[in-house]
Amino acid sequence: MTQSPKIALVTGGSRGLGKNMTQCLARHGNDVIVTYLSREKEALAVVAEIKNLGRKAEALPLDVGNIAGLENFVQTFKRCLDNQWGAERFDILVNNAGIGATIPFETATEEDFDRFMNIHFKGVYFLTQKTLPLLRDNGRIVNVSSGTTRFCIPGYSIYASMKGAIETFTRYMAKDLGPRGITVNVLAPGAVETDFNNAAVRSNPDLNAFIASQTALGRVGQVDDIGEIVAFLASEEAHWITGQRIEASGGMFL
């Protein structure tokens, strides 16, 4: 009997790391629903790429930082599962959506703090809570954190603090959801060449060279370095890994 493909929900899947995560998940045999904030054209292009790989895919709009709108998203998500898959449940949740900015501690505002908190922590917390009744037993949750919870980069105090909260939240979820066989892990990328935070790593040769010199493997990360780890954590082979922080930084600042 052939097993049905698993269905993954990847937030912020229209570009950068999220796009690569969806591609890797699809290459490993999963169907994918990607969310996007404003880049519908890019999200639909990702959907087309996934379909070309022989997998099913859909794109849904989501502002994860708009807590009041999460319930409406969940209802849209349920309809998508029913209409496109004839399903009531999904298998994999990847909490990836986020923003970047270099904000010095001395000039950070309450507005900055609240914006990052809503997107990187509060939104993740309550989106996971609201989709949990739809997640199958023995499912997978992968939260995306950052290497900056271990090493410190000037201007990242708000961002890294919210990611630190996600790492603690991950351990609590792993404990709470263990009886259902759901694994919950957090992936913490180091510096990767994407358009994140105005493409600072990709577009600044001096910064790129410096970071490469500070990694054990002697280079800056590429998107495939991250997406394949997400696909592994979402797989059956990772069934005995839960509550763990996995850093993928090439050995940055050891």
C-alpha cells in the first residue's frame, strides 16, 4: 500500500531560506503549502516550481505578526486542506517567517520591540497553538531561530531575544506534545547568503569575507545548507530527535 504524501505548512516560503525549505521538502516527497506576506508573485512561482517536481502545492497570504488575523488564516488553511487535498489534517509545520533589521540597543523603540515580538515570538506561539488541532499525531514542528542566540552581533538584541524565546518555547512544546508523538526542534542558522536584512551578507564583500574567516568550514552559508536540514527534521528518520537546538552555521565563532 502506497503511503500518501505528507503535507507541510511553511510560513514565509516565498523567498530566501523559506523558499529553499519548501523546495527541499518537495524533493523529499512532501506536498507544501507556503505562506507569504506581500510577495504573491514570488510565492506563486515557488508553487509552480514545486508542482514541476511532481508535488502538490498552494500559496496562502499570512501576516504572522497580526495576531488578531490568525484565526481567519486557520480557517482559510482548513479550507485549503479540504479543497486541494481532501484532508482534515497536515503533517509538518515549519515556523520560518520573519524579518531582520540592525537596531542598536541604545536607539531601539518600543515599536521596534513589539513588531519583532509579534512576528518572531507571539505570532509563532499562537499560530502553532491554533493549528495544533489540525496537526496529525506523530507530526513534525520545526522552528527557525538564529545563531545569534549563541554569539552576539551588535544591533541584534531584539531579534536574538525573540529567537531565544523561541528556543525555550521549543523545549516546552516538545515536552507537551511528546505524548502525541509530535517532535519539535529548533534550527538556528548562522550567516547565509540571502536577501535577509537587506542582503547584508550577500552584498557586502568585506562582511562576507570576514564571516567566512570565522567559520570552521571557511565559507558563508548557502540556502541549501539549511533547507536540507529542515527536510531531515521533518522526516521519519528524525523520529527520535526532539526538543533540540540544532545550529547550522558551519562552525561560526567557535
